[in-house]
Amino acid sequence: MNKIPNYILYGENEDEIFPDYLHIESIRARSIHHAWNFKPHQHHNLHQFFYISNGGGTVLIDKINYELNDNQIMSIPPLTVHGFQFSPNTEGWVLTLPQQFLQDIIGEIAFLIKPISQTLIHNCTNERMQNEFIYIFKSISEIHSANQPMRNFNLRCYTNLLIGKLAEMFPFAPELNQNIPQQKQNFVQEFQNKINENYKQRLSVAQYAKSLNITPTHLNRVCKSVLNISPSNLIDERSILEAKRLLSYTALSIAEISYELGFCDAAHFSKFFLNKTQQKPSAFRENTLINV
């Protein structure tokens, strides 16, 4: 395999248009057509939320296996390589949101920029939380299928409620970021979006700063104040993440991966990878390669 499968919805052509304002379906609906098994894949510009009410299985996320159980909420950001082996008859929902739609919501909850961009698997340990998530996902599903007046408005309202409930899982975030101006949060969000769009071009901090109409010094200051990380490290982290995915999930040669990620040659890429991970690309692949 020379490419990580990229779908709109699993099994559907990546060139197809996203079918609706958002999409929700039961876990069962698609699983029964794939023997409850979903091979590693990713979704470009789509964020997915899962709620497992009954059942379980395992999920593989960027080469790490996690156990799935009753009453789990899961958030999977765009471009995250993931695959599932659900237990037969697992019940629950999967909600798929275009990234732009989600960003519009997050813009109103600024401290969620960092946590919502990371994978989340959370066990809902108390009955109140379980009932709340079941109510939200069930309501979104019913509104989505009913096609009644105010449908999209109501879908947005319940999606806001879902994000709000997820925000409650990060009680530390408002205290950490409540004094950071909204403009800084917006700059960081836009910067991260531009990295995801352009990481294969190996753009410099100065080039990203120019596209944001700010100076490199100001971009560095903003990233440090919001995320406590430098812009160059954010850029490198994205390249390393994609390199690991390509080494793990494809049969591309190291030279091909080098060019795919914008490096001038394999030697430069290998040195970069070794510096960031303390492993050569070949050693990383040998240790982690799955059957492709």
C-alpha cells in the first residue's frame, strides 16, 4: 500500500462531497457491512466523535491499541490514522463534523483549541454523564433524520452542547488560558490550520508568519503564550507525525517519504527524523510496521 486510505465516510471515495451539514449514524449501520472491522484510514478535514453505549472492541490510533468498552466517548481529529475492531452488536453512534464547522464552535470556547485537536478516549464513569451523552447523540440522530424546519439550527445547538460537555472534561483549561486574549487564540488556531494544509512544503516560520500578517517574533511569542511551544516545534511535530504514519501504514520507501514531506533528499530527512525521535526511519519502521 503506497497511500493511507483517506475517506469522506469509511469505504466511500475521498473525492466525493461531504453529504450534509453533519453526518451521524449508528455504529452498527456501517459495521455490519464490514464485519465490524475498519482497517486503518484517515479523514481529511473531518472530525469524528464516537459514543459507545454497549459493547466495545479495540481501536488502533497512530499505532497504539486502545480497549473500547461500554459508555465511552471518543474524539478523533482530522488526519488521525485510526482503525476499529468492534465487538459484534456494539451499540452507539458516530458523529462526523466538517472541521470548519467545528472551528466555528471552538472559536467561542477558546481554551478548547489544544485539547480538541488531540485524540480523546474517556470512560463515562457516572450515570449522569452517560445519560447526558446518550441524550445528545440520540437527539442529533433524530433531528438529522427528521429533516424538519430549523433542522440545521437545532443540529448546531446540540453539537454546541456536545462540545460543552467535552469542555467539562478539561477543568484545568479555563484557569490556564482565561487571561489569554481571543486574538492570540485565533492566531494559533489559524497557524495550526496552515501547518496542516502546507506541512508537505516545509515552509519556514517566517513564511507562515507572513501568511498570517504578523512577524516571526510575534508568532513565536503567541505560540509560547498559548501552547507553551515554539512555532518551529509545531511545524516539526506535524512532519514527524506524518512521517511515522507513512512509515507505519505504507510501503513507500524512505526516499519516497522524504520527497512526500518536502525534504530535498533521504539523507536530510533521516537526519531530521533521528534528531526528533532518537531513531532512524528504518529502525522505526522495523519496530512498528504492520502488514501492508
